[in-house]
Amino acid sequence: MPRNSEVPLGKLSDPPNAITASRLAVTVACFVFLSLGWYRVGLIAFVLAAATDWADGYWARRWGPITRLGRVLDPLADKLLICGTFTYLAAIPDSRIVPWMAVVVLGREFLVTTLRAFVESSGGDFSAVWIGKWKFVLQVIAAALSLLYISPWRTVNWFTSLTLSPQWSDLQLTVTLQPGLVDAAVWAMVALTVLSGITYTRSAIAAMRSDPPHQD
């Protein structure tokens, strides 16, 4: 991966940066919807914003350009989406997200951001690893299930018409999202968030120890 000094600054109109900027706009819209209690449309906005996370990076790697602006905007958009959504969910009753879980998510993001800035400013490498990517996936799944749980879509009714006999002409099938499923996703997300924070901390310590002392 080229160093920042070798990467152009870029413009907001560059396609990857434009995708990232649109994700920021959809994220803000998601927060507005949650503030108004419009949980269904908030869920749609959240899923839409999360689904575009791969698009800007894929576009930049496949067709370019990779820019310094993109390197700043992309993690900003990710952290705003995740940290903001969990903060809102912690304040919503029956979301299955309690405040300390949101604090864990925010604390991990602040910690890793600080460590990355320190290591890279010293000339070290602090690239993302697989556990960070899977952590983001689990955070998206947990938040989406929580939003689904508090929305009217928590219970879905399907009507099917059967002509085998008159008494079965209209059959209603009701499916309800169970709290246990949401809790399982949330706890898995918390565990991987903590583990990823520990992993990145150990990587930062190793990078700082391997950095040779500067000569005056």
C-alpha cells in the first residue's frame, strides 16, 4: 500500500469519494428517522448505508482513484454509522442494546483510531486485519436485528390461499423475531468488538517496540 505522501489528495467528485459522501448523507438521514421514531425507514436507511461500505473501496481498488480524502472519509463514515446507531439504540427501550454496550463500541473505535494515528505518524504500518472486518459485519448484523426488533416489522404475517378444502381457504402464517436471536447477535458483536480492540492494541505495541530509536 502506498504511503500517504505518494497518494493524491483527491476530490469529493471522485466516484469512490462520492459514494462515501452519499453514505454519510444516508447515515445522517437514518439518525433523523430514529429520532422521529420511524424505525422501519430508519432500518432501510441503515441497511442501505452499510451495504455501500464495500462499494467505495472496491471502486477505488478496481478503477481508482485511491486518494487521501477517501482514506479519511471512508473510516469516518463507518465509525459515524456504527457509533451513532448504537448510541441511538441504547436510548430506545426494548432495543436489546444497553448503554454499556454502546460505550464498548465507542471506546473500541476511539482506541483503535488513536493507536492508528500514533503508529502511522511514527512511520509504522497499522493496516486493517480480518478481525476488524468481521467485527464490522457483526456490528451491522446486530444493529440491523435490533432495529428490526423495535420496528413494526418485528412480526410479519403471510396469507396463503389453499383450495384443498374450504376451511383452509385462507391460511395465516405469523413469524415473529425472537429476542433470543437478537441477544445472540448482540453478545457475539460485543465479544468480537472487545477481541478486535485487544488484537489491535497488541499490534500497536508490537509496532512501537519494533520501531528503531530515532537519532538526533
